[in-house]
Amino acid sequence: MNCTNFRNSIFSWSENDFSAFSAAELEAHSKECADCSFLLEEFRKTMAIIEQEKRIEPNPFAETRLLQKLENYKEAENWWDFPVPKPFLRPIYLGLGITAAILLGVVMGFEEGGIYLNLTSKITNIESVRSELNVPDIMGEDIIEFSNQ
Amino acid sequence: MTDKELISGIINRDNVAIQHLVVNFHKKVIKTAYYFVHDMQDAEDLAQDVCIEILESAKHFKGMSSLNTWIYRITVNKSLNFIRKNKRKQLFSQIEAVFMNRDGSHAVERLEPSYIDTKFDDGERKVLLGKSINTLPENQRTAFILSKYDELPYKEIAEIMNVSLASVEQLLHRAKMNLQKKLIVHYAEYSTKKQ
Ligand SMILES: [Zn+2]
């Protein structure tokens, strides 16, 4: 038994696996080699840390926090959860959507067009423009004279 | 409540089923995540992510494995992803410098007799252990944590990792040999540093 053999067997020894070397051989080397003895002791103490870590308990409020988080998730899900139509209804939903978009476009077009038509009709009526902008009559005559030149 | 009932309850967002999920699995999920990330707050956040993932993916659960195995698989994947994404944040990588010699080289493997008087405390041992486990390849690390910390039977570890029983045995053997080697190197490095 040399130091390398011993160091390669530390884990097996800690698990009572003596397939490579017997317990007696390992014990004999650890008694005569201070280095390996130190390593063996440290290894055992380090492995005991695993047992300590296994006993660690989560924060007692972690469960409450999780339940709240799941509740929030469910609420957010409901908020975004639009009813998904069954496959055979999808063309109908699509058709309805397109019709709604066209109708909306037409209505908006009418409104915009109406404003434009109103404006142009008012502009053609010079009298109403003049009264709306408080343009004095004399100025209008100057413009007409100027345009006639 | 059977796995099937629980899953269908979760899909329907039934409060009783969700409560059952939390009561029966939450603590286990936190602890497993903690064994990977070594930080309780991160483990708690990960457990929340795992439970949200369960709610999101319940409809895809086919029952090919047990619910327990499926939840373990999600937990392991989330934990490994977290470690990959937060490598800089990891406690053990932050103290990497402690284990390096001044010239930046790693300490020699040979443990000099004069170093054997070095006394480690449990805090230092915890750091050494965490650092050593965290530097194992992912599949060895997973097999080791599920076996040594979660105390799961090889068969369940094989199902969680989606590998054969023989592979689990091999991964565990390699993990132990690597861990033993890494620990011995770290004892030497840290002893040198403490001198
Ligand atoms: Zn020796």
C-alpha cells in the first residue's frame, strides 16, 4: 500500500467498499503516514458536511410566497386568456375579424372624408371663409384685384 | 390524490390540486435546488420557477414517468441552467482566488508534512466541498447530488437523467473518484494558502 493507492481508496473506504484494498491495509497505512491520515480525517469531516446540508430547512415563509406567486400567475393567465375558438370555428372567427376591420375602415374613411368634404365646400364659399376668419371686405377686393392683374 | 388526478387538477387550475402540489413537492424541490446552487434564496426562486413550469407544462405531461420523476427532472434542469447563466454569481467561483497561489498557479498536489497541522473549520470544508462538486461535469454532479444528497435509488436517478442504470453507476463512480481527487488537491492548496 502506497500513498497513491491510499488516496484513491478514501471514498470507497468511507462507503465501506473494500473491493480494492482491505480495511486492515488501509488502517496500517494511515497509522504510518501522517499525510494520508490527515487527508482521511479531513475527507471524513468534509463528507459529514453533506449530512449537515441535508438537514437544512427552507424558510418557513417560502411556501406562502410560492402560493402567492402561483395565485398571481393564475390571475395574469386569466387576464390574457382569450377564448380560443375550436378549429372548425376558426374561419368564421377570421371572417368576422376581417369584416369588422373593413367596417371600421369604412366608418373611419367616411368620417375623415366628411371633414374633408365640409372643408372644401366651405373654402369654395368665400363668404363663409371671410366671415369665419373675420376678413374685412376691402381686403377681399384687393386680393381679387391682385389676382386679376 | 393520484398523479393523474393531480395533473388534471393542475391543468384546470384547481386550488386543491395546486395546494397539494405545493405541500407535497415544494420543500423537496427547494432542497434539491439548494444542493445544486448552495444558496437558499436562489433555491427558493428556482422552486417558484419549477412550480410555474409545472403549471405551464402539465398539459404536456404524458405520464411516461412518475410525477415525482418529472418534477425532479424539471428541478435539475432549472438548477443546471441557473448555474450556467450565473457562473459569475456563484459563491464558490467568487472565492476561486483563495485557492490560487500568488503567482496564479495551482498549489502542488503533494501535501507536505508541515501542512498537516492546518486546521479547517466546517465553513471552510463546506466551501471546499461545494467548489469540488461544482467543478464536476454536469452529469456526474447530477448523479452525485441525487444519490448522495437526495438519497434517490439508482433506478430513479436513471429515469430522471434519462440514462441507463449502468450509466448511473459509472457516473457515480467517476464523480466519487473525481471528487476525492479534487478535495485532496484543495486541501493541499488551502493548506498552502493558510501557512
Ligand atoms: Zn500516505
